[in-house]
Amino acid sequence: MEKKSKKKAEVVLKKEISRRDFIKTTALGAAGLSLSSWAPVPFTYGAQPPIKVGMLNEYTVFATEYGYWLGKVGRAAIAKINAEGGIAGRKLELHEYDTKANPAWSASMCRKMILEDKVDLIMGSIHSGVHLACFPLIKQYKIPLFSGGSMTYEFTGKDSLSLHGGYYIRNHSHARSQAVAAWKFGFDNLGKKWTFLNADYAWGHSLAREFGSRVRAAGGKTQDIFAPPTTQDFIPFLQKVNPDTEVLFTAFLGSSGLGVLRQTVEVGLHKRLQRFTVICTTEGIGQEVVGKESIGAYYIEYHPRHLDQLPKELHPYEIAYRKAGGVDKDGKEVGNPKVTIAGSHMYSMWIYPYMIKLGIEQSGWKDSKKNMDLIKAICSLKLKAGPWCPVGDLVMREEDHQGFNDFYISRVEPDLKLKILEIIPKEKSMYEPETDLRKIV
Amino acid sequence: MISNLAVAILNGIVWGLIMALIALGLNMIFGLLHIINMAHGALYMLGAVVAWYVIELTGNFWIGLMVAPLCVGFIGLIIERGLIRTIEDKPIITIICTFGLMLAIQQLVLMIFGGSPRRISPPVAYRFPLFELQYPAMRIMIALISIAMMIGLWIFLRKTKYGLWMRAVVQDREMAVALGIPVTKVYMWTFVLGSALAAFSGVLAAPIVSVEFMMGREVLIMAFIIVIVGGMGNLEGSVIAAIMISLIQGVGALFVPPSIATVFALAFMIIVLLFRPQGLFGE
């Protein structure tokens, strides 16, 4: 047996290669090589180190309806990137932690991710307090932080540099862009006399300030009422609403968001005023949970909950995105129709991995030494609607690292569906940047 | 202004009665077992969650109101026999233990029930006019049910053999043992009753608030304040303290920002503790 194989090897070695054989073999090899570049590249694990992505979300304690979906969509996006060959041949490796909606805890998790897990970048969380607590760390260690859904506009405002050194990126809306986009719809269509009944913390105050200043500047009247963020009985607050109020703007999260809408109807206020709110109030909560009390309420959405309310041209991308996230056409979890999506927030986590991919490819980033180049590349992206950008065109602004996409005004119909009444193009949500982070070297 | 004041007073009394029912269970457990039950809010939440499942199945609020306290009472029985009994003489350990239990129940509900709030529809949708506003009849009904429960509890404690045993154990445990009262059984049933009361109030409150895994957090703090102000172990004191605190908050919110009105309630507690450390009606 051994003799036989030795003989065969000698024959092969001694065989003369003709020119025809050479050309045939080379052509086949070249064709094979070029074809292989079209097919998904399986990872040769260990060949190149993975790109480590940290993910922080609210999985327990508070705002879990957001955390659940941001986490799910973030994981799906990373899995898709890896299935398509990773970024520059490198696999994305996920390191995931719960913020417990606790800034101090989140800061320690952020430190753990940076120092122990050695993550290259971090994404997630809708909690402004969590981001604020992480800022000193990302600034010190120069790690990019991609916001999951925090609404504090100041984070991309005039103090950006001192807050986070330019290492914070946000591809979604916030209190100011929401107000710039939607105040006029409310003012023109719902009424000139507004009462804000908002949660007594930064987000609620931000919305009252941003919308209120524009309403007053246009000659309208406003009244501010702030209630503790976890208020359950709203009657003491609803009875303070001015009798001549035409628009009641509310901003609460979770069960309080649910409570304020329902109790407005319980005391009969809905008969004499229009209710206007941001979708954050009922994200992750189905309208059937709010009940028929939500009929007639106006919402500002950042990405429609129902597939058929989206512009037709976005449908193919949206269907693929929903399939990857396990979401049906009505914004419910596939196989679990009691669970509603946080559709106006979770898209951020779908788009970030793709933005990171483009940023790395454009900047030639390999490690943290070129983090600022990576951030600059990401923040100059002008994304076109596509499988990775189902929300339509999304524009990042280099000056303040802020992203803009279209807004939607919807109303709850008798069948409890959020029907889109008006699409507000992203250009109408843009405001003058308050900082210029392009100067950072 | 008068109309606002009238609404604030009515709502303060209604909300106070609901809070009183929650605080009663907490106070019973403290009065007899000397256990500060940090898991009381979680049992209140568990009652609402169980009722939500029952109502989903049956479509009937009243069945949920009956079944949930029984289920949570049974869970209370397991907790008392499996956990509390082994540590009942160690107050610090019981606080830590029931705190851990609270976290465990919350996380378990989060896993099974999910993080999104759910709704229990009010069984009575009628609203009656009250000055410029309307007032939901459901709230009045909840207040009346709370009053009925409190009267029932009073009769149970004052007119039944078991109630007599409970009061005897509170007064002098050793003497009660010497007289042949089954003290361990009394302990067990008191914990079961306290847990069932928490669940009952959770179901009653659910049509006003929403059902979610953290719903017991806010309520627990207020229930503790009520128990402290009313006097630890004094059930009548809890009812009066609950109504007083709710009125201070509700009426105060008419004149000052609501956060300040909450500070008024806390200031009231501090003043009471300064002059009557045993609470308004404590001995």
C-alpha cells in the first residue's frame, strides 16, 4: 500500500506540465477566486480578532418594554452582519449588560465593558441618566457610544464636547427635533391653548420647554403641570388643567403613560380638548391595552407601528427588517401577539451595526487609535432607504453627531389602529447645530 | 376653587381607602409577627397579575377578585412555612429575606408576564358629573368594597374565636401558648391573611392603575408611611392615617406643585414621629 502511493507521487512529480494545462489550471483558479469573493465569506476564526461591541439596555426594573426590543433588534442586526461576512473580515462579538435603569450601576457596567471585555464600541439604552453616567468613561477611554433612544437634546447640543468629548452618536430623534417637526401640526390643527401634563424629570420638562416655547412664540398660550414620573392617580393633576385648554400634551412612560390617557377620558376631559403626545408614551404597549380611551388621541411617531401605514416604497425593506426582528405587520411579536414593538425606537439598533460597517470601511479603522476617524466617517453618512435603513433616508450631521429621519403624525382610530395623517420630512425637523465637533482632531 | 377642593377631598378619601386596605395587611403581619414584610408590595402586584390571567380566561373581573387573593394567600402560606417560620425571631434577617423575596417575585413576573403594562378593564364604566369634571363610579365602588372588607376584618378580629386568638397572641405570646392557643397556626394564618389582603387590594386597584411587575414599588413606600403614622400594629390607626395622608397629598397638590405636596405628607410623618414615636394611635 505504502509502495503504491509512493509510486503515484513520483509520477505526479515527474509529470511535465504543458502550456495548455497551465492556462487551464490558472483560469480555473482565477475564476474560483473571483467567484468566492461574491459568496458570503465564512469566518476563519482566530485569523483576525473580532470587533467587540458592548450593548447596554434596560432589561429589568424600568422601561423594560424598550430594553426587550432594543436588545432583540440589536442582536438580530449583529447576527446579520456576521452572517454576511462581518466587517472587514472581522466578526462582531457582542457583550451585553443590563442597565437596571440605574445610572450608577450602568457606569460600572460601562467600565467593565471597557476595561475587562475591552469592547471597541458601545450601543444601546434609552435612559438619558445611563448615558450621562457613561459619558466620563467614554470620554476618558475614547470609546464611541451609540444612543439607543435617549431623548435629551442637550447630549448633541452646545455642551457636547465637555459632556462626552464627541464620542456620542445619535441616529434617532429627541425632544427638540420632535418639537421642531411636530409643534406646527398641533398648533394649526388641534388648538392654540396648550396644557403640558408631563413627567417631572428632564424628559418631561424638555418636551414642555421645546414645544411650549414654539407655541408661545406663535401667539399661543401654555400651562405646565408636572407630576411624579410614576404617578398612578392622575385626577389631582387633571383637575388643574385650565378650562380653556384646547390641547392636552402628555408625556409619561409605561403604566403612567397608560394611566394618563385613560384617566383623561374617565374624567371627561377628552370631550373638550384634543390629546397630543409622543409615541414614547405607549411604546411597547398595544393600543388594545390602552383601550378605547385612546381613540382620537394624536401621536408623534418616528417610525410607524403598522406596516401598511408606511410609505409603499419602504415596504420591502420594512418586511425584511420585521422578519429579522420577529415582528408582524401590526407591530406585534411573531408568535406572541400580546407583545407590542417599541417601533419608534428600536430601529436605531438595527441601523447602527450597518453604520459602523460603513464607517470602518470608509475610515480604514482597525483599532481604537482611529476611533475619532471612525466617528467622523459614521457621522458624515447619508443613508439611503434600504434593507439596513427601513426608516427611509437618514442623514447624520457631522457638526453635532445627530441623525435625522422622517416623522409621522398619527391618530388612534376606532379600530385602535394608529393611522398616519401626515408625514413630516426630516428636513422640517432640522434645527441649527449648537456645536461643531468637526474641529476635534 | 370650591369645586376643585371637593374633587380633591373625594378623591383623597377614595384613594386613602384603597391605600388603607394595602396597609392593613402589612400592619397585621407586623402587629402579630413583628415582621417588616418588604415583599408586601410584590404580593400586591402578584394579586393583580394573577387576576389579569384569570380575567383573560374568564372575562369576569369578579372571579379574578375572588381567585387572586386565594392563590396569593396560598403562596403566602408557602412563604410562611418555608421561609418566615425559620427566621421569625430575627428581625434584621426577615427584612433582608423578604427584600430578596420581593426581588425574586418581581423578576419571576417579568420573565413570565413581560415588562409591558397590561390593563384590567373596570367592571363599571359609569361616570357621574362632579362640577366641571366627571368622576368614575368604579372608584366609589372600590372605596365601598374597601370599607366592606375593613368592616369584615374588624368583625373577624372582634367577634370570632380566631380573631380572639390573634389579639391574644399580640398581647402576650407566652400567656397565649400557656392557655393552649396554637400560636404557630395563628402566625401562619395571619401571614396568609395579610398576603391575601395585599392581593385583594392589588386586584381592586388594577382597573385604576395598570398591571406591571413594578407596580408594588410605589405602593410599598406609602404603605409603610401609613403604618408608621397610624401606629404599628394598630389597624384602625392605619385606616385613619391612610385617609389623612391621601387628603394632605390631594388637597396640597391644589395649592403647590405635587412633588411638594408629597413632601408635606412626609413632613407630616416626621412631625408625628417627633411627638408620638409610637404613631398617632399606637400604644
